[in-house]
Amino acid sequence: MPDPKAWDEIWELNRSVSELGQPLTLTASVCALLRSTASDVAIPSEEAERALQAEASAAALLAQIAQRIREGSRRLSRALNTSYQRQQAGDTEGARQPMLDVLAVEVVPHYRDIAQTQLDALDED
């Protein structure tokens, strides 16, 4: 499971850079944060290392990491809600579909694991 504190730090850092216009300074701790969270969201380490060679490309990496976390979270939340509603209505097959849809497009391993766990639980019912 990813470190929730690190994902919060990504959110804050991305907000500072993208919304507040603050420069991204490539300190050792920022580079370590970007490396570890890039891995969390299925960005290859080689790609992350290339991006960390300059502030502009590191800022783009930061934005990509934040986007994957944000979009994956929203996608999964909507799917879980829809699945639950369908399950409560007695539509087990319909409840499976949102999870299958997530698995078809999601790249973040943590979100994929949650969707697969939900799908497995539905299959057990």
C-alpha cells in the first residue's frame, strides 16, 4: 500500500507549483518523494529518473503523478458507489461491471488492487 502521507505531500506540492505558481526546487527530499510516488502510480523508474534531471521535467512528472492519483481515486470512488448501489438492488452482475471498467483502464496498482478485491468479493456472494 502506498504511503498516504507521501500522496498528501504530492497533492500539496502539486498545488504549490501548478496553482500558486511556486517554483519546484529539486531538493533531495523532493526527488525522493517523486521517485517513490512515481513507482506507486506505475511510472517506470527510468522515466522518473529522466524527469528528475531538470526542474521543468520534474514539474511535469509531479503533475502526472498527481493526475494519476486524483483521476484514479475519483474513478474508483464512482465505481465503488455504483457497484454498491447495484449490489443493494440485487444486481450482482451489474455490480461487477464498474469494477471491470476500472480494471480495464486503471494503471495505479493500489486502485487496481482495490477494484480486484471488490470484484473477488462480489464473485464470492
